[in-house]
Amino acid sequence: MLRGSLFEDNFIEIAMDQIGNTSIGEKQKEMLIVMTALLYTEQNNLLSQSQMRDAKQSLQALFLRTSGEETMLRKLIEILRFNEEMHTAFSDLSKISTRIQSSTEIIARKVSYLRSYFDRLKVTPQESADFFTPFMNFTHQFLLKVKTFNSGMAEFLEIKEVESRRANEYRIAKEASVRLKKRLAGTLGNDPQSEIESTIKDEVIQTFDHAEARNNLSMVQREAKLKEREIDELLEEINTMCQQAMNPTMREVKERDVLIREDYDDVFTLFVAALKKHRRLAKIKDFLMDYFKLYQRAYGMFRLDFNSFKKAVTMMSTNSQQYFEDKNEDYDIRDKREKLKKLEAVINFLEVAANMVREESELKYQKLSKKLSELIDQSDSNWRDISQDLLVAKVSAEAEMSTTI
């Protein structure tokens, strides 16, 4: 594609017109890099339509008010980096949710196998009382908590998404309310002709007040905090269970009092004692120890996932509009990851190209153009996977720039 919407909406004509009135050489150098990256970005749908529109408007504004050498490049890098962060947050949330779901299913299958294995083992009443029954009860409790954690995380994401929507609604309502009050405080509202007109003015302001949106946001924020606290307490419960499934000498000493709703058997100590009493337990010791290790890994991974999840939803909450645009545009997470790789590559290219413009400021435009092609085509670069597409974008951008009147 040699002519995209970047050219059709007169972006280059506006920019080049400004270049023609200022420092031609420096502006052209920067413009070539900006247009190469921006055209590649648009052709690969790395920015949403609204982001692409904002990017072009921002860059056009920079032509109008600045003459700094790297100003446009820094702005474009900033825009792309923001989008990269949103893609990363969306990808992280998806990966974490999938990992938690997968871990839950694996634990459930292992518990099911353990139950059937014990049934085939024909455990004696004494063996059952000393170890097998307490261990199966413990395992069943653990599985229930893991399933609760899995469903709780799904609910937490839904609540945070609602919170993000409410935050966006509140922002819009607040801005609309401020604009309305300013208008009514201006010529339309300066001199009410009667008491009735003045009353109508006050009622209109009240009707468009953003209090309802603020209340809706506050309600869902409270719900999110409660759910976060609930999950955190659940993880503490799981951690307490894990303490009972490890060597007592390795157990952590709590620095604060944690409310634990249930008592759990010290299954590790029971197992050590049962090994001494029941000789055939020694034959399946390694098999059973794998379950003890499974519990430790499960808690550690779930805690890491929860912490990572909270960081990712913070990004979502801060930039809710873009998050939902990304979510609606990319149903396949593989597409999202591919976009993320391309974004990382084009940002790396822009950063190196920006340095080149600064360091090679004495080069004429034509020589810098040739050097830019060589830079793009470097076989050991961080953008080598997109180098050919970047070269095509550069050719298109340069052809358009060189024929703009």
C-alpha cells in the first residue's frame, strides 16, 4: 500500500507546508523518520483509529508551535509506548487468567487421581485414621480454596472492568457538567429575565450534575476493594494450609495476626509419624511428597499472579477507554501478542533513529536518508523482524514527501 489514510487526510501536506516555512533540512530529516514509523504503524493496525487520529493531530500541532530537532520523534515514541503498555496490560491479564484457570484444572485432576489411587490401595482402618483420611480431607479443603480463588479472580476482573467504565462515565459527566455551568454562567445565564428563568437555570445545572456518576463510581470502587480484600484473605488461608504441609522447621513466623477461619491438620507431621508406623507408606513416599510440593508451588504462583494482576488492572483503570478499545478490536490474544512484538520493534527503531538524527545533524537530507535505510536493514537490530516492512514504509513516505507542493 503506497498511499494510506495518512496521505489522504493531508497530514503530510500540512506538515510539509510548515517545514517549507522553517528549517527545511532538520525538519525533513525528522519528518522522514516519523512518517516511516507512523505509516508502518497504521498499515499494521498497531494504534486504534482514535489513537492514530490523536497522534496525527499532536504531530501537526508540534509542527505549528515548535522547531526542536527531536520533538516529533519524542512525541511519537511516547504515543507508541503508551499503546505498548496497554497491550502489555491486556496480554498480562489474559495470561494470568489463563494460567490460574489451567493451574486449577491441573490440581483438580491430581486430586481426583489421588482419590482413586487411595481407593485402589485398600487402606486399613489404622492407616486411614493415622494419615490417609486427614490427608484427603486436607486435600479436599485445599482444592475448594483453589477453585474459590479461581472464580474470585474472574469476578475481580469483571468488577475492575465495571469500575473502569464507571470512572470513564464519571470523567465524561464531570467535564460535561463543568462545560454546562460555564455556558450558563456566560452570556446565556448572565441576566435572567425573571425568577422563573433563574430557577430553570438552577434546575438544568442540577439535572446535569455529575453526582450520580460519582456515586456509581464510589459504589463499584467499594465493591472492588472488598473483593480484593476477600482474595487476599483467601490467599492467607491457602498459605496457612501450605505451612501445615511443610517441614515445621521451615514454616514462616507471622509478623502480624491473621484471622484464619478454619483449623487445618498438620499433615506433614502426621505423614512423618505415619511413615514410622506403616511400612508400606515408605513405598509411596515420593508419590505423596509430590502433592506436598504441589501445595507449596500453588500458593507461591497464585500470590505472584494476584500481585501481577493488580498491577495490570491499575493500567486498565487509568486508561479505561483505550483498554476497552483494545479488548473489542482483538479477540484473539495471539494477535495482541503479535502487535506487542511489532510495537516493541518500532519503538526500538524510533529511539535509535532519534539518536542518529541528533548525532548526524551535519548530514544532508539525502545522505541521512541513505543512512536511515542502512539502519533499518541492520541484520542484528532489535527491529530486524519488521525491517522489510519499515523499508517499504520509508519508500512510500519519502516518495510522498518529495512530491508535495
